[in-house]
Amino acid sequence: MAEKVDTYKIETEKVEQFLTTFVSEYDENSSTKYHAMLQEIANRTRRVLDVDLDDIISHFRNDDMVQEIKKNTRRYQSIFSDAADAVMPITTSVEYSNDDVIDVLMRQREAQIEQAAQAVEAAGQTPARSDDNHLMPPSLTRRYEVVFAASVKEETVKLRDVKAKHIGHMVVLKAIVTRVNDVRPMMQVATYTCEECGFEIYQEVSSSDFTPLEQCPSKQCEKNARKGQLYLQTRGSKFLKFQEVKVQELAEEVPVGSIPRLLNVQLKGELTRTITPGDVVDITGIFLPIQYQGFRAMKAGLVANVYLEALGVKQHKEKYADIGGTQTEEMKAKIREWAQDGDIYTKLARSLAPEIFGHEDVKKAIILLLIGGVGRTLPDGMKLRGDMHLCLVGDPGVAKSQLLKYVTKLAPRAVYTTGRGSSGVGLTASVMRDPVTSDMVLEGGALVLADMGVCCIDEFDKMEETDRTAIHEVMEQQTVSIAKAGITTTLNARTSVLAAANPAWGRYDTRKSPEANIAMPAALLSRFDLLWLILDRADDELDTALAQHVLHVHKHMTPPALDFSPMRSEDIRSYVAAARQKEPAVPEELAPYLATAYADMREEEADPDNHDKRGTYTTARTLLSILRMSQALARLRLAEEVAKSDVDEALRMMKMSKISLDDDKDKKRGIDKQSVIYNTLQQHMSTGDVKQLTIQRAKALASAKGITEDELQTCLEVYQDLHVWVLEPKGDNPEYITMIEHFYN
């Protein structure tokens, strides 16, 4: 008969040799990677032994052990734990001084054994063999956990494709997190104290439920023929951090006519609190069955539920704070180089969704929304929000929804929803019953899930009025106040709202006022920093360019080449993360300029002869919006202080948001841009009773009308040739515009 081979011992010895001798081929110092990890664990500065499966393949020159690990992951976790215990180095650090519960138990156990040995020796008796029930289990003394990191080449499995053949195997799933429960302690080792013999008894817990011991199983109690009563010692027991998460398969992986599949994932130890609802993640874990409990077990019969015991989590999109902390020196040098480029503002905007034709200023507004202003907390506790809100109102077919979808993919934290598919509680928060504890708990809606991110709401005009009022508090106070089912609390909703809506009659009717076309209450419209009107009007040149752009994208599956190398989504994300770290201040000398600009806007709106401005809303919130955009522009330059040019650009953006409406009215009246410039400068000089105007002041007036410097320069030269005014030079460049007397009035 062939001798039985102890494969567990053989595998353990191979793992011991791997842990002590492995040297990564990419390590220039040729240090033993896992021996260094074990030293950190021994010094209590590390809690996880991360075993990379690629390292095992590299060490053994084949993937035999890796295949066995994938098939029986639980067994190899035990093998690696035993091997790590066997080769664990001696502690070299004395930084920790306070003993934990395990240290106290071990010292107490050593003292009890020594006292018992002395008593036996004093009585002249032979020492008895140690009782196995008194031995501490390895899971109690271990201060680390073993996890396996999947190979880089490992392919992710669709949630729908995980079947019975994967039970007990290690799989990598790509899914979106829909629900995250609270972190709770989970018992791993139960410690009891016997009232008779005084020893501790240990019980390892390997499932979600267990039956507590009642009588002492030790040999001393058996010898005395008295079964001692056991008392559970909570402080001496070992608990593990436990969190249950629900994930859902991605929308693009759901077959036609099907609903998304759900799966429960258990996070333990250091993996807890690593993901939040809305995250798209790759989860490496062990696919395991779990029996139903209680009455549900009677109904289920032999059918078992399944779950995934997570070993590792990889985020698809890092948060802004994480991006800023993990940027390499090469990326930081690139960001500094981009910041010194005077055209970075335009390049960022043109790199945003290059497949969408035009809308450069709209894309600039979205860049400012992603960067945001600086939030302030006053000494008395009042908060001034720094997040910007943007609403796109326009005719059908102007790519509003595509812009929202792109922002959802670009922003590290973003939630996409639609007006008709959202309710008030779906946007804010709802009260639900926890399936584990049966307690009433709050579940955050779209605005709460988008905390510190962007909430994209499409078809904003289709939302019911009662549901739309639910976001009023979120947009200004950035909180959600709840008083339901005995729960009274306030949730954070520090999010930027990017909304898209159609006019009241489907298309914008220029015969009616903006107020009648937009059909939203002033209380809501005033909360948006920018309300951007996008009108679809016939223009031969633009329509031809648009058609060529769309056909090029459909033919080549890529947008036409730009005159510069566009930035990738990762680069935009990194630059925005670097910009958000700045907190530029507004200098005192800009205060009068801002106040004058705001007063001019109010006066222009209140003018009864100015019919074009009727129906617009300029409130104190508009001044704060200008401040936020100015701070975002200063952040964009990675500057520490807001400049006058930032304020001018913010004012230009306010004007450009309605430029499509003004252009349409000018076309109907037969007014071109050069006439607009002339009328603006002539009216300003007549009102101020001056005959001379500086070029800088002319640029500011033109910018407020949404006119570029090149268009202004062309107009100045044209009207100088017509002898309407004279450009007086100072050095090589013109400095003053002097109106000829005949055209003054």
C-alpha cells in the first residue's frame, strides 16, 4: 500500500521558501520582498500580507501553484498563514509600548502554566501532558491577514457569468456599488473562562453563526468530575471589522430585456470603508455559498444563497484627494508645464469631449464647474459654498445629454439621473429597513451619493414640481435635512449640479421672454451660477462644419485632429485635482471693480427700455457666482490670488451664456458684431461725456458683450479707415481711441 503523502506540509514548506527567498526582478536593491513585509508585521506597522500571484509565477517559473490557489483559495490562505507564522522574524521595533489583549492573555497563560508546573513539582508528581483545549488558536495570536492580489493579466468576469463552477474559486468581478452597510464587529475567536479550573477556553468561529459553549471541556474539570460553567469574555475574544456591500452589474453588460444582477460582497479587516455607493470597482474575492437561516431555511430547502468574500478592491476612478496624493514627479512636472502655458484654459475645454462639435464656451463652463470655487466657513459657523451649478437649456439635438454623459465618466465621483426617472426621495434620501438588523436606516439618494462630486440631471424640465423643490436646499445649503420615521438628521450633499433641460415648448421661441421659455421658478434659477441658453439656428458655414465633423467621427471612430495634442481624460483629471488644491484669495483692490460690475448688471436689467434683459435674474447670488468663477479661473492658473483678468473672464462667461439669444435678435435686426462694438463704445463715450477712451477700457466693454479681442481689433481698424475715430499710439501699440467730433453724438 502506497504511503499517504502530506500535501499540506509539502505546500507549506514551498511557501516558506518563497516567503523568505523571493526577490523581485524589478527591485534594484535585490531585497527580499515578503521577508520585509513579515518584518513590518512583526513590528506591528503592517496588518496585511499582500501576496501577488505574479510573484509566485515568477518564483516557481510556472503557474501550477497559482492555478491551485485560484481553485482552492481558502486552503491556501491557511497554508500561507501557517508558513508566515513559521518564518516570522523577531520584533526589532520598540515603538509600541502598550500591550494589547492578546499580550495580556499570553502572559497570564504562561503564569498559570508555570504555577501549575511548580505545584506538580512540589508534590513530587510527574507533569501531565498539556491540555489541547487550553492552547491558543493561531487565528487569535495572528495580527495580520493574508490576501491574494490577482495577476495583472487576469480577466474580469461578468457578474452574470459567475456560476456554480466558480464556488470556492477566486474570481475578479467588475461592478458598480449600490449599497454599503455600516461596519460592525464580527467574532473570529470566542474566549470563555471556566469558573472551576480558571482556564480560558477558545472557540474559533468560521461562519456567520455559532453555538456558544456551555460546559468546560478541559481535562482538569473531567478529572474533578465537575463540569465548570463557561462565561464568555468579550474583551478576551477577537473581533474582526465586517462590512456588507451590495454590487450590481454594469449597465453596458446587461443583456437586452434583462434586469441587472445583484451580489452581496463581504469586506473584512482592512478592506472595510474602502468603497462608497456609486463607485465602479474591480473586486477580487472568493465565491462562496451561504445557507439561509431561520424560517427562510425551511422555505429554501437545499437551495443556498451565494456571496463574495473580498480579497482586494481596485477603484476605476480615483478621488481628487487620492489623485493629488499619488501623483508622480513626472506628472507634477507636466502639470507645472501646462499651467505655464497661457492657453491651458482653451486646451482643457477643447480636450473635453472632442467628439462633440463646437460649444467651446460651454465646455469652458464645465471645466470651471469641475474645478469649483473655494468654500468658506465663517467664524460664526455660516458656510459659503464653493461648488458651482450649471444648467444647460437649449433646443433638441445640441448634445446636452452627451456632455452630461461625458462628465459622468470624467469626474472621479459622479451620478447620472433623469428628471422623469427621479423622485424627491430618490434625489435626497429615503428610509428603509436594514435586512441584517431589521432597523430603520437612511439610504442616500443621487445628490447624497454624489457628495464631493457632480450630480448630472438630464431632462430637468420633465421633473415634477414637487420633486424639483427637493433640491433647493441641496443647491444652496449643500445639506439634506430628514425628519422621517423617527429619524431626524442632516446629510451632507456637497455636490455640483449639472442639469440639462429643454424649453417649455420643445424649442426656444424667440417671440417670448426667457422667463416664459424656461418655465422654471426664479427661486431655482437663481441658484444656478450659469444658466446657459443654446439655440439651434441655421448657419451655412456652421452647419457644413458640423456635418463634416459628424461624418468624420462616424467614418474614422475618432474626432478630427486638433492643432495641438489633446489631453487625455486621466490628464484632465490630474490637472483638475492639482487645481482644486489651491485656495486663491480675492485681493481688496478688486472689490470696487466687482461691486461696480454687479451694480451695472442690476442697472441694465432694471432699465425699462432694455427689453432684451427682461426675464433674467440678477441677485446677490449672481455676485457670489462671479466670485466662484473667478476663483475657479485662478485655480486653473494654479495661482494664489484672483486677478482682474479672472473677473473679466467670469463676466464674459455670464454674457456668453445668453449670446445665442442675443445673436439671434441681432440677426433679426440686421446688426453685426462690428455694429455692436461701435454702438457700445459710442454709447459709453456719450454717456460719460468723454471723447477719448483707453484701449483697455474698450476691451473690457467688448468682453462684457461676448466679443473677442481679435474682433475688437478688426472693428477698430475698420472704423479708423472710415474716419470715425483715430487710434493714438503709445510706442508700438495703440493706447487711446479718440472719437471724431462729427460722430460724437
